[in-house]
Amino acid sequence: MGTLIVALAGVLAFVTGRALELDWLCFWSKPVPILALLFWLRGAPAGPYRRWIAIGLVLSLLGDMLLEWPADLFVFGLGAFLLAHLAYLRAYLQDNRTLAPLALLAAAGCGGAIFALLASGGLGALLLPVACYALAISAMLWRALARLGGDASRQSALLAAVGAALFVLSDSLIGINRFVTPFSGASYFIILSYWLGQWGITASARSFSTAIALPEKSIGDLTGNRL
């Protein structure tokens, strides 16, 4: 509970910094929620799932600092978050590797719509990086949704799916605000959906059941339909 209180304190400090335009407060408070989640994650069952979620959080922390740094490091931040999504994708594959076509269709439709919207705003030299990023978040969302129809505990699967969806929403809002049209309150909606998404993903690790985890070395075939 203490770590979550620290996380909420970091959230409050960051929001206050945004409201008062105190860049220094935003810079130093932004990593606090993710650092708190990393400590909270220690209470999750040990294993590959927790390890890959931890890697995703560390990469997200790096992305946070790159985006908040007083210089235009957007592409580098994008790269860090892309790797974070791939880490979460790897975690979700621990207990479900079936095709899950309905989840695939939903994730592909979401990712395609987001990319089309951003491309309509003119991405220029960022067209390929953003396309790769859209593919990564779509794959991450697909595997999170696929767990809903697999053998994962219901609570873990729901938390991961909601967390992944909120993370995708946050990324989409960043893209819309940057490439399509800036909108009022964007920074608040972006960061709050992002932190809630990260909380859901981390909480899914604390609810993870190691009894149903697949061996890490087993790749398996993406076949079958459980969703």
C-alpha cells in the first residue's frame, strides 16, 4: 500500500507541475509512479511473466525521461516505448500462444485506425517509425486480449487487457495531439491513461498464477481459437 501512496503522490506532483507550468517539478515527479510500480511488482509471483513486466516498466521509465527531457528526443522515447510494448507482448505469451482470431481482428482494427488517423495528419520522416510502433502496440493488445480466452486467471487477464487498452489509448492521444490536432487537456488525459494502464499491467502480474505458466523455452504454435 505504501508504494501505491508514493505513486499517487508522484501523480499529484506531476499534475500540479503541469497546471502551474513548473517544468522542473514535472521532470522529477514523472518517474515516481513507475518506480513505485516496480517496487510493488516485487510482490508478484516470481517467474518469466514478472520478469518481462519489470523489463517493460524499466523501458517505459526510460521512455518517460526521454520524452520529458528539455530537448526533442521524441524518436528515442518512441523507441524505448516500442521495446516496452514488445516486453509486455513477451510476458503475455507466457500462458497463451493460441491465434485468438477475434482478439487479432480487434487489435488489428484498432492499430490500423490509429495509424490511418495519424498518417492523415502528415508524418513525414516519421511515417516508418510510427508504422512500426503501431504494429507493436497492436501485437501487444492482441496478446493481452487473447489471454481473456485462455488459461490465465480471470483477474490477471482482465487487468492486463484493460491496462493494455489504456496504454494504447495514451499512445493514440499522444499521436493525435502531436500529428493531427492539439486539444485542450491533452497532457492530462495522456499521462493519466498511461499511468492507469501501467498499473493494470503491473497488477496483472501480481494476480498471475504460476501454476498455469508455460515453460519459457516453449515457443508453441499460434494455432487454435479460444476467443
